Amino acid sequence: MNLPLVGLKEERTKIQIKDTVIGGKEVVLMGGPCAVESETQMREAAKAVKEAGGQVLRGGVFKPRTSPYSFQGLGEEGVNYLAEAAAEHGLLTITEVVDEASLELIMDRIDILQIGSRNMQNFQLLKRIGELRKPVVLKRGLAATIEEWLNAAEYILAGGNSQVILCERGIRTYEPSTRNTLDLSAVSLVKELSHLPIIIDPSHAAGRRDLIPSLAKGAIAAGADGLLIEVHPNPDAAMSDGIQSLTPEQFNQLAEELVSVAKAVGRKLIRSNSFDKQANDLVLLRNKIDRIDREIIELLGERMKTAQEIGKQKRMGQIRDGKREHEIIQALQAWAQKVECPVDLIQAIYPLIFDRSIQLQLEGKEAEKSERVI
Amino acid sequence: MNLPLVGLKEERTKIQIKDTVIGGKEVVLMGGPCAVESETQMREAAKAVKEAGGQVLRGGVFKPRTSPYSFQGLGEEGVNYLAEAAAEHGLLTITEVVDEASLELIMDRIDILQIGSRNMQNFQLLKRIGELRKPVVLKRGLAATIEEWLNAAEYILAGGNSQVILCERGIRTYEPSTRNTLDLSAVSLVKELSHLPIIIDPSHAAGRRDLIPSLAKGAIAAGADGLLIEVHPNPDAAMSDGIQSLTPEQFNQLAEELVSVAKAVGRKLIRSNSFDKQANDLVLLRNKIDRIDREIIELLGERMKTAQEIGKQKRMGQIRDGKREHEIIQALQAWAQKVECPVDLIQAIYPLIFDRSIQLQLEGKEAEKSERVI
Amino acid sequence: MNLPLVGLKEERTKIQIKDTVIGGKEVVLMGGPCAVESETQMREAAKAVKEAGGQVLRGGVFKPRTSPYSFQGLGEEGVNYLAEAAAEHGLLTITEVVDEASLELIMDRIDILQIGSRNMQNFQLLKRIGELRKPVVLKRGLAATIEEWLNAAEYILAGGNSQVILCERGIRTYEPSTRNTLDLSAVSLVKELSHLPIIIDPSHAAGRRDLIPSLAKGAIAAGADGLLIEVHPNPDAAMSDGIQSLTPEQFNQLAEELVSVAKAVGRKLIRSNSFDKQANDLVLLRNKIDRIDREIIELLGERMKTAQEIGKQKRMGQIRDGKREHEIIQALQAWAQKVECPVDLIQAIYPLIFDRSIQLQLEGKEAEKSERVI
Amino acid sequence: MNLPLVGLKEERTKIQIKDTVIGGKEVVLMGGPCAVESETQMREAAKAVKEAGGQVLRGGVFKPRTSPYSFQGLGEEGVNYLAEAAAEHGLLTITEVVDEASLELIMDRIDILQIGSRNMQNFQLLKRIGELRKPVVLKRGLAATIEEWLNAAEYILAGGNSQVILCERGIRTYEPSTRNTLDLSAVSLVKELSHLPIIIDPSHAAGRRDLIPSLAKGAIAAGADGLLIEVHPNPDAAMSDGIQSLTPEQFNQLAEELVSVAKAVGRKLIRSNSFDKQANDLVLLRNKIDRIDREIIELLGERMKTAQEIGKQKRMGQIRDGKREHEIIQALQAWAQKVECPVDLIQAIYPLIFDRSIQLQLEGKEAEKSERVI
């Protein structure tokens, strides 16, 4: 592959748009309906995305449709709905661009351009987008190889626009249960072959809403930098793709579940945005604390068991090691500072944890001795 | 689909083989070489699988090979190596069965039978396996639909053998970068359509070792019940599939990474098996404690921030709520018991955590007041 | 590809079974129902195949079915129906073999074994068939590559059985309009890579009867050595694959159309078998003579025009060349003998044809002269 | 499918461009290089296409290439070379259009526009082409379904441009031996679902020159209305797709072979254009006459055999039927007139043919009698 610009570099590309960084530690959530249909619809969609902790509002205004008789999008009117709803909730925006005319309409009003699957090898459009200095999500073609996809990105970078985010959205296979087959290996392959960020669109991959949570979690665990998910305030009434759109509640639930998945692979999915909602905030926040507490305690349990294992391998005299304890506390305090945990709290509770660990180790030794005696 | 036996039931099937349960909360790890080659190779493979915390040792002794001139497997000799190596490390065994003769050889010596992709619609073999009362991993065919795969399982259940574990191993698509394309949606689809457990074989899906960690994590996050991974003590010298085999170190590293992914989706991957290794245990265990501590502190930081958010919404007089604190501690102690964390430790440290939280809330209120004053 | 036995040799393999040769100049027609259902059905099917000029009667008695609850075939009873119906009309027989038990039942009663798509990589079965000395049609797997398919054949030849006929039956693709996608390039590829004959099964490729004539003609024009087509006396009542079965009339019509296609590519499709039917024979035979006469006259017209073209390039003195005429007639008489045309007829009519040609050439020269004069 | 304009109508669409009709009885041959490279190259290509009897010269001047660093086409300069070379040999022209700018450059100079596979769902381009009144070849997308393809055509017809020619060029599958897999069933499917003509591009389907003759013949036999084939004066030096380009000699040879295939399915492929070449014309023309003669004699042989069959069913007194002979000769003379065969020749030779037939019938009767006597 001849990819002088797209090919792997020492540093991975991070694309910053206002406060949001795509390709960094944080996993980015983009949501919204397939097509912009009305002002109300977009307001509700924006609210749903914001509440779930999403950063980007999606919504198509120029729809490439298989049939000329299908709804083709609201055009300029749609741009207004999309931009205004997003502004109201402090969200970024993304919409698909299909040609020069559509580009002119959205260029100054939308934060991220999208090149759809059907245009992945519309090289004239790629060249035009390459002239801009604007983030663009480049969806993989319906049956494009990884190599063709990266070459399509190379067209954009060759023009001077380096803000490309790749988006895997399922490829065409023989399997009839799903609209497409999500090619999960694309995540790892793109990371090996290129420095560009990659996000996943599980909605178009599955083509059915029930599979999206599973695919979304899989995508984040596999290392994706974000998700582009179809969310509609009323999927049953959607003008397109309703069958694969999540409800706001489902999207919110999924976002919650993704928090721990992201963390499990050293990433972060921030849901703090959701704190601007007054109503049931207290309930949500308390639930969150409950969840955190349970996780802390699970970890403490695991810590104790591990300490016991260590104890088994120590001779009796080695059990307490004041110097190591001191060093550990210092290291943990540094870590606390880094992750914005009050340092004095660490100083207060860790000695208690150590004490309990040692106690367990000693109990273990006694038990061992008895066993040997018997 | 007409799947009276395989179709979704109220209760999901859990298959217990000695101490291992497939389809339960625990995620099962199966590893080993593509083909059994020698006694030494299997001993090293078994050691690697055991150390990583795996429960099942794999190794083909009857190899269905594309060319008649490729290595066709060691047959009975291979069964010996596989069974003995597994016994030595307390592992279960799995190997592929291809016909009546191979079945007779392994029937009493191997714990789990495997039906390979090429035989997924060898209906005579399916019927024969249906007569047994023995666990069987049924791999999805090279280009089988989900429906055909479940129907193949129905053949086995129709015979009376209900211990079927489905295994997705990638489907054939046009993409040349990978040997096959892992169909991640199979996990969720199978869970919706059937009560049978499903595991993932990322090795055959990717056909290259570099992608396996990403796919394996994705699979567990998506809800798979286990993984079947090719591990070879010396992949470069492997007689087949070396290119897609992990080294023991890579497998061990992956297992470690999977622990938190499994936990993130409410599952468990037990690595306790690995504690029988004396040598560098202390280093490993201390690293583990360090990791746990860092996670605890991150959570504490998040807890404090959340508490501050709550504080913002309270009136001054509401900050401290002794009754709620008491209730929380009681609930947490119950939880601690459940997850085997010393209960007294909770009693010791949580009041300290509460104190620090309240202090932060109060500081917040003061800051607010000053702002208002100014 | 390592195909020491299957790989291209100087001489192409011709498989002779009684009077029928597969892989020679003649294109072989195999027809019959998907599944043997009853004595009457097979008698009617055999009659239909015979009348159309087919040489081989097909009919499955051991049916590999996706669901265990679908009709699995009549077994031994079906073998009787198939063998007896074929014997009655002097047809050869072909049926699918799926394991040792089915092999034993059909071995001595059926002329050609078939290995179905689902068993293409059932290597144990391939090895078993390799031990026989019996013709076998090896169908390409659902999603097998050409290389895998030829390797499967190599398994059979490696066992000592060299009478393998490859059968392309469509591969699995994303296209939903057809059951499979006929891979026409397989014909040419197989001919380049191997000395084995290849036939086409358009019925399974299309999965719908309306496309079969077009695919069958395409296959023969592309160079296939024969066709395997589903024909059922009453497709609507068929127990399997009725939707893709031709009626006897459609099969007969297709056979008629194939005659000229085969001839166009230097092959032969013999319909002489059909002359045992008394009823409307005279009408059919006279229609045939009419068709032949029209073709002869078209050719004569073309010959005259071509002769005129030649005339334009000759000088006046060269027009008649007695020696060449004599040589031509001698060559044509040799040809006549070869294709069983009465030699004296050639001697009688060709001088008349030459005379008329020369007359036309001369007229052309006169016209030319006048043009030049004017 | 909602295809009010593209859907099947009583009358099939025929597209006339100057003397050439696409979709009629005649099979149309389009040939030329993948990319226009130079004046000389195009002159030689045009000569080759003309000599083979082709009607349309192809050559890309705006090349959609996977990599931005591959040759992108000569643009306007290329249009000149293409148009001039075609004019010189009386050929029509076709080239791919990719956007508004390219459209403006070629609109008045090129006879047929081409929309490439990668732009099949570039709906903006389809709408723009719909505004024109100009023939357009619409290639099937890399992995487009038949339904999507016909819908793409509907976009063009909906705009008012009804001169659409569909072009199947292979679809993306798992098979690695060929660049794509020719979907031959598209021919028959399109004819059933739509009134539009369909041509085949075997070059892109196969991606290798050796398979093209086989696929081309298959396509015509299956009912295609024409072929689009890559021909390059020097394939080894081609700037793109050399590996799949025929040499002029191969193209000429293929055209010759196609004549009889087209005829076999009631179509016509005219090679009369080729008669403007002086050099080795006599050899070619004589070869042609030889071929015709051999065919005539084969037919005469078949006629005699058929007459014998008829004889067997007649009673002795019925053998000669002067009235029927007279009628036949009259009908054949009418036919001769229609296909431009000298009528007097028929009058001269058919009585001889009748005489010989009757003689054979009588010999048959005698033989029969002797048999009965014995």
C-alpha cells in the first residue's frame, strides 16, 4: 500500500473540535436520527444525545436513497433544524455531504462532514473535501477493502485536509440476518496501518436495533475511538432507518453500559454532560455513587485476596514491610493527584487497608501452621 | 426458523464439565495449538494455557486439510499427547472429530468434541454426535448463515444430545486482509434465537496473530461465553496455522487484559489458576495490587466529583444526612460479604470517605456563596 | 497449487460410461428431480429426460437438508425407483452419496456418484471415494475457492480414482435475487488448471426456474462439458426444490435450443434419443428439416457475399481457378464423410454453388468497370 | 421494486446511435483501452476495434483510481485522441463521466456516456445525467444488488433520459482467482425486470485476459445485447488494466468466434466492417468460406439423417410427395430472398437434395423389408 500520508506515523492523529477530541483517550459518542425530519424531532434527538453524554448530533439532510421516489432529505431547512438543536444543547454536528451544492450549504454551519459509503470512491468529492480544513468522517464503502478505504482517505489528505476520521459501518456479505456484517477487525487493522482515528457505526452494520448494544460494546472493547449511532425520538415514525434506530432510553442505557467497557480497555467515556438536567439528577447521581461504591468494594475484595496470595509466599518475618508501604502510599498519592482524587483521603484510608491485608496474611500463616501441625 | 429444541427457552443452557461451566457467568478460555505435533509441544502448550488461566486445552489430531499432501494429524498418538498434557495441568480437552473412526478413538479420552467448519453440514456426522451424551463445540460453516448453523445444532439436539456450544470463527467475505471476517453480530443473534452458549474463535477469523487481542476483547464485550484461541509454544515452527497462533506470553497478556473486559459486562474471567506458578509470582501479584489500587483511586476521584455535583443541588442544611449514610454503609457491607471483601474494612474506611465528600460539598457551597456575593 | 494429479496434462480426461463420454466433443445432459419421491415420478422424469435427449437421470435418495425436520430422502426404496426408471429408458444414473452406509446401498446400482456441496471438504468421504473405481461428480462447495475445489478432487485422485467430473453450482454471494451466483469463470479456469471435465448445475445456481435456460446456454457457450438440471414432472408438487425445477416441456425446449449453442462452439448435443417417440414425430422431424434448410440457405447467402468480397480483390483473369475448386471439393468430400453426409451429394451440388459464385464475382467486376467508366 | 419507468414494458428499448442499434437483434461490440494514453495508442486501438467488427471505441480520460498517486487520465487531451481515432474509422465513442466538469468536456464530442461502478450510487451524478438526452452505459456497482442497480437507472429515467444501457461487470465475492465474479444471471434477470438493454464487460469481471473469450461467449449465449471489452495495442505497456486487456489479434479472433454463438441464439454479430482491410483479406475470406462450407455440409448430413427417420415412419407409397416438395422449395426461395441468398441457386440445388433424401429413404425401406423377411 502506497499511503505516505495516511500510513502509520509515530504519533496518532487527534482531532480537536471545540472541547471534543477524537482519537484521544476519550471515546466519542455521536448520535441522532438517520434523516432530519422536523424541528421537534431534532430537539428531542439533541436532548437524548446530550443526556446520554454524547458529544455530536447527527442527522442527514441530503439523503442518498436507493430509490428516486424515497424521501431525499430536507436540504437547507434540515441544516437549520440540525444546527439549532445542537446549539441549544451544546453539541457538535455532523451531516453527510454529497456534492458541491450540499457542501456550500453546510460548510459554515456544521462541524463535521460525512462522506457516505456510496461516495467512498467518488474521487471528485474526495478531492474537493481535501481542499477544506474541516473534520470529515469517511465511511467505508459497501464492499470496500481496507486498502481501498485507506486510499480514499489518502485522497483527502493528499489535498491537504488531515482531519479524517474513518468509520466502519459493516460490509456486504451473504448473511441475511443483518443488513451488513460489522467487520470488527477493521479497528485493529486501521490502527496498525494508519494513524487516523476510527469509529464504528453499529446501526448500519446490524440494520436492526436489538443487536446494537452488543456490537457497540464489542467495538469499544476492540479499540474503536467512538461510535456513530442512530437515535430517534420515535423510531416507529422515522422516515428512514427506523428499524435500526435506538430510542432515547435505549441510547442512554447503552451509554451507561459503555462506561465500564471503555474503562476496561483504558479508555474513557464521559457522561458528565448529562448533569445539566435538573429533574431526576439526584437519583441518577446517587445511582452513580452506588455503582462506584460497589466497584470499589469489589476491588477491595480482590485486593485482599491477592494480598493473601502474596502472604502465602512470604516467610513469617517478611509480612510487614514498612518501607514498601510508605513507597506505595507515595506512589498512590501521586496517582490520586493525577486522577483528581483528594490526596489526604488516600493518606487516611490506605493504612487501614494495609492493616487489614496484613491481618489476613497473618491469619493465613496461622492456618498454614495448623495444617502442617495436623 | 423451525427450531423446537435449539430455539430460545426461558433458561439458558449451561454446560458443566467437571468444575468448568460454559454458558454461565464465567467466561471460558480454551487454548492450544492448531495441530498436536509432539509430546513436548503439548506439554508446553498445556503449561501456557494453565498459566494464563485457561480451562480447556485444544489440539487437532485429525486435521481436515485443504490439500491431501498437507500434514493430516497424528491420530491416536496425538490423542495421547493431548490427553496427558491436559491431565498434567488439570485442564479439560477438546479436539475435532471427523468420522466414526476418529470418534471411537477420542470418545473416552477427550472432554469436548469439536465439529469443524467444513463438517457443519455433514449431517451424517451431526446425527451420530446427536446419539452421544457429550459436550460438542459446533463451529459455524465457512459461509453458513446463522439459520443454517442453528439448524445444524438442531440435528444434534434432535438426536438427544443437548450439550452443544456454538462457535463463531469468521465467515468468508471479499476482504483480503483477513483470512475470514469475524461476524460479531452472531453473538447477539444466537443469544436471541437460542438458549445455547456461544464462543468465539478469533484465530481462524483473523488468520493473523496481531488482530487477535482486539477481536477477543470485542467478543467478550459483545457477550460471548468464551474464546477458543490458537496458542503454540513456538508459532514459527508450527505445522499449521503458525501465523495465527499466539505465543504463550501473548496469550497470558491477553488473558490479563480480558479480566477487566469481562468484568465490564458483568462476566468473570478467573485467572486464579495461574497462582500455582512459584517463580515470578510475587512480581505478578504486586503488579496486580498496584493495578487494583490505581483503579480504586480513580473510582474514589470519580466518587468525590459526583458527590460535589450532588452538593450543588442541595440546600446547605441538607448536606449531611446521617440516616442515609448509615443505610448506605449497611448496603455496602452486604455487598462486601457477597463479593468476599472484609466487612470490617468497609466499616472502617467508608466514614472517612463520607467525611471527605461532605467537606468537598461544603467547600463548594462556600465558593458558590462567594461568587454570589461578588 | 500443488495438484500433481488434478493439474493440467497434455490430454484431457474423458470419462466413458457405457455409450456416453463426458469430457469429449459431446455435451452431456443430466436431468431429473432433486429428490426421488415415487415410482411414477421417476418414470415420468426418466421419460422426460430421454425425450429431451439427456443421457443421465438424477434423483437424490439421501438428501442433506438444512433442517432435520425436512424430507430426508427415500433411501433404498428411492434407489430402486431411480435405477428402474433409468433402465426402462436406457439412461445412466447419478445420485448423491453421503457416507459409508449410503455408498454401500448405491455402489452396484448407480452409474455415477455425486458428492454434494456440503461434503466437498468432507475429506473422509473424499478418501473413501478415492478407493473406488467409479465416476464421481464433485460439486463445488457453497463458498469454496477454485483452489480448494481442485484440492478436493486431488484427494479422490490421490486415492486412485481418476474419474472425477467437477460441477460448478453457484457460489454464495450477497445478491438476494438468486439462490447462489453462478461463477461462469469456473469453466475456463478449470480447463486451464486441470484436465478434468466440468459440468454446470444452473438449477442450484439460480434457485429459480426462469433463469435456467439463459444460464444453461451461457454455460455451454463458455465451454462446459455438460449440464445437471433439475426436472420434475410436476414441479409444484415437488418435495424439494420445486421452485427451481423445469417441467419436461421446458427441459425439452431448452435441449432443442442448446443444440445450436453447442454447435456454435464446436461441440455437439445429440438429440437423436428423442426419436423413439411415435406420436408427433413426423411434425417434429419436418420442423427440424425446415430449420436445417433455413440455416443452410442463410449460410449459402453468407457464402455468396463472401465470394463477392473475394471477387473484388481479384483481377479479372483470376476469377475462375479450376484447380482450387477441385481441391476444395475433395476437402469437402472428406469432411462430408467425417460428418456422415452423402459424398455424392457434395459432388452434385458444389459445382452449382461455385458456378453461381463466379457469376456473382463477374457481375461485380462489370459493375466496377462501369463505375470506373462513369 | 418500485420501478415505474425502468420496469418491464411491452416493448423493449432499442437505442439507436447513428447506424448502430443497441438492444435490437444485433449484438454490439465495444472495445478499446482502459485509459486513453496517446494518439498512436488510440489510432491503433480504433483500427483493431474496426477490423474486428466493433461499433464503439472505448477509452477512459477521467480515471477513477483507487490511489491518488495512480494515473488519473489525460482529460481534454484524451477526449481529442479518442474522438479523432474513432472518427477516422467510423466508430462511435464511449467514455466515463465523473462530475460536472468532465461532463462539459465530453458532452458534445462523445456518443455514449459511461457511469462507472464506483459512481453507480452517486445520485447527484445520476440526476444530472437524467437531465440529458444522451445514451449512457450504467455499470453495476462493485457490490450492488440487481434491485439497487435498476433503481439507479430509475434515477436517470426519472429525469427524462431514457437511453440507459445496463452493464454487468462482475461483482465482488470471496473468490481470489478472478478480480470479480461475473454474475451471468444478471442478463436474464434484467430482461425479466426491465425493458432496458444489457451488455457485459468480461474484462473487469475476470481481471485476466485468458478468461475473456469464455465469458464473452457465455454472455452472448445467455442473451446479452453486447460486450464492452478492453483491447490495447500493447497490453504489457498499458498504464492501467493491461493484464486484462486483449491484444488486437485476440479481440479479432474472439469476434470471429462470437459470430456463430450470436447466431445460435437468434442474434447477429456483424463483421462486415472488417472488409476494408486489404492485406490478408483473401486468406481471411477463404477461411470464412471454408468454415461456411463445413457448416453447410454438417447440416446436409443432419438433414439426410432426419429424412431417413421420416422415411422409417412412412409407408412405401408415401415416400415421394411432389406437391410438398414444390411447396418447400417455394418457402425456401422466399427465405433465400430474405437472407439475400440467390434464389436461382436454391432452385438448382434443392431438387438434388430431395432426390438424395428419397434415395436414402428407399434404401431404408428395402433394408427394413429384408429385416422383416429374415
